Amino acid sequence: MTVERSMPETIETERLILRGFVSGDFPAYCAYYTGERTAGVGGPLPEHRVFEQFCAMIGHWDMRGYGRYAITAGGGAFGHVGPMALPGSSEPEMTWTIWDAARTGQGYATEAARAVLRAWNARHEAPLVAIIDRENAASLRMAARLGGVEDAGAALPAHLPNARRFVLAAEDAAA
């Protein structure tokens, strides 16, 4: 059974097109997730696990009605952004990753995340949260740029015991 979509299929910003994944995005995703840059997000992983994750991101839309977008600038994907909710989770979590090291530091993740937050907040009452490993300095800075308010007393998922939880509010997405 497919769940009705609660987010747009495509989101455009000044520089980016956020869209659903296509099979041609897999090589860039795989190169990222089998590489050393993924240490802060559970990697590196063997290619068969990366393939499973990639397929899970595509299928998440059918299971939840929302999911992660491929970040593009008119060509192939170089990252992803968007909400996900694992089984047993009571709240959707905002995620973001720039796969291509040459594209980091240019504000793409921030621009993409703000656009997704605006779309989310226009359609959902509950805010998105970000759950970030304490050692992932870049994502902690990103949460601050998105206006994330830390909820230090919140229970953390069992698979991320060394994390910090941030609530991303509606007004924070517009900045």
C-alpha cells in the first residue's frame, strides 16, 4: 500500500533542484558511502549495504508519504536532504548530506534544508528534529544555521546514544 504524498515531488531554490532519486544517482551515492567521509554517519559501508540504503530512501516515500530528496544543480545528484522516520520512531527526523567533497562549504546543504523545512512546515503541524552525533561538527553547525534548539533532556534512539537532538521550528527555515 502506498501512502499519499505529503510533500512536493520537486522543490526548487535559487540554485538547486531537489527531486526524487533516479538509478543514475547511485554511483555518486555509492562513492560517498563506501568512502572515509562517512565515518560520522555510520560508514563506510560495503556496496551491497549502500545499495540497500539507496533503495530504502526511494521506498521511504511510499511507506511514509515523504522522504529524502536528491540535491542537484541541474545535473546529477551530489547530496540528499529531507525527513525520514525509522520504524518505531514517533517523530520524523531531518537529514542532510553532501556526497561530493568539492561541493561542501558552498551553502548547498543549508539552502536545500531550508527549502525542505519550509515545505514541511507548510504541510505538517509537528516540527522536524535533527539527531546528530556529538562528533559530527559540520552537522552541529548546520543545525545551528537552521535555528535548531537543542532538547538536551530528550530520549535518544538506541542506535545513536552519543547524539544531540535539535528541534527545527517553522520560523527558523526562512532565515
